[in-house]
Amino acid sequence: MVEIKKKLVGYIELLRPGWWPACFFIGLTPGMLAIYANSGSLDEFIQLKTFAWAFAYWASIVGIYVFNDLVGIEEDAVINPKRPLPSGRVTKKGALVLSLLLLIFGIAIWWFSFENQLSTLTQLSCIGVIAIYSSVYKNNLLLGLGAGLIPIGVWIAFAPISIVTVNMFLLLFFWELTLDVPENILHFEGDVKIHPHTFAIKLGRERFAKIGLVFALPTIFSTLWLFFHLNMSYIYLIFALIGSLSLFYSQLSIRNSIAPINLGRSLGLVMFSIFIINIGIITYTIVQSYL
């Protein structure tokens, strides 16, 4: 019984439940904004397929996380041997089956909900790019590209591609690169032996920590650009400023110290920033539609 409980906890950890809100919102928010920008209301949003697309992206992203952990066992064995796969609580076969089931489920739900070939192809491209990043060439630009494709895949299921779509791509692209700064430094010992193509390895930990603002500033610009271009209300601006300041401080705080506690806090602030920005977009669309 104890052994079964250990394995169950291992599988739950492998799914990274702490990241689920971000996975859910990153798929949900661009769709809400696309529907509102295209029709001026959220009537199309309040349908069963809304939950389908949110869960489809959740399943796809979580499936990618599991696959990333599967191909990164050697790295995790160096930096965090207590994780489910290197500790043996989850088998390689079990992780592979779980990853494939999640990815197939996500793609199938997306296709049957919308039957939009271009949108589904974009989702597949996102999965493919991140799979290449995880298993073949761990360069941060690939991960940023994969993240940036998420809002595009959602947007084109509901509205024509526009400059706002491009802005959403850039927002997620640079946000992902910002997230990679503390994350890559935390994983430095494992990456230096196994994945020498990450930015942190090429630049060195201290130098890499000092350029995080280079990625954060375009993210902040894209966030605030939405306010001016769409003439959004000050409700969104408040959330956007909180998210932007959190992102800015996340990188400022590690410029002179890459102690693990600072890196962990920086990582948390980056995740908090995208959560708050997404809440701002959701709040704005609801208020504009119904109040």
C-alpha cells in the first residue's frame, strides 16, 4: 500500500500541479481576447467548447512537461535526484505512456471542438518545437518559439490574424526567455554536462543573470502596448503594471546575487507576472462585455 502511494504521489508530481493555473490561463486568455476583439462580446466564449480548448491546452502543455522530464532524467539526476523519474518512483515507460496519452487527448479535444486545420497544425507545431528542444537541441530560442505559438493557435480558432496576434506571440516568446534566466541558472550543474546549448552555459551564470532584463523589457512593452492599442480600461492597466513590475524585479533581484533563494524567488515572480497579466485581460474582457 505504501509503495502504491509513493508511485501515485510520483505521478502527481510529474504532472507539476503548481504550474496548472499558468497552463490553463495561457491557453484560455488569448481566446477570450480574440473573441472579444472580433465580436465585441463574449457570447461565443460561454459555450462548452471554451472548457474544451482550455483543457486541451492544459493537457498538451502538461504532456510536454512529462516528456521533458523523461528526456531530462540524466540532468535531474545531477541537480534534483529526488524528482519522480530519477528517484525511480515513476518508470520511463510509465512517463512515456502518460505523456503520449495527454498529448493525444489534448490534440483530439482541440480538433473535435473546432475542426480548424490551421489552429490544430499550430498546436502540433508548438508541441513539435518543444519536443525538439527537450530531446535534441536545448536552445532557449526554441522554447520561446514554442511558447509563442500557443496564443497564435488559440487566436486563429476564433478570429483573423492581426497585429494583436503578433503582439501576443512576442509577449509569450520573451516571457518564456525571461523565465529561462533563473531556471537555467538553477539547472546549471546539470546543463553544463548534458545540455551545453542553453544561454546560461554559453554566457556563464553571473553574466547570464545580468541580461535577464533584455528579455523582460520587450515582455513589459508588449503587455503595455495592448493597453494603448486596444484602448483598454484602467482595470487592465492596474494588472498589467503589477505584472510588469513583478517581472522587472524578478530579473533585477538576481543581477548581483544568484544565490538559490534569490533564483527561486525570481522564478516565482516570473510565474506570478504572467498569471496577473492574464487575470487583467480576463477581467477587462468580462467588464467590457457585461458591465
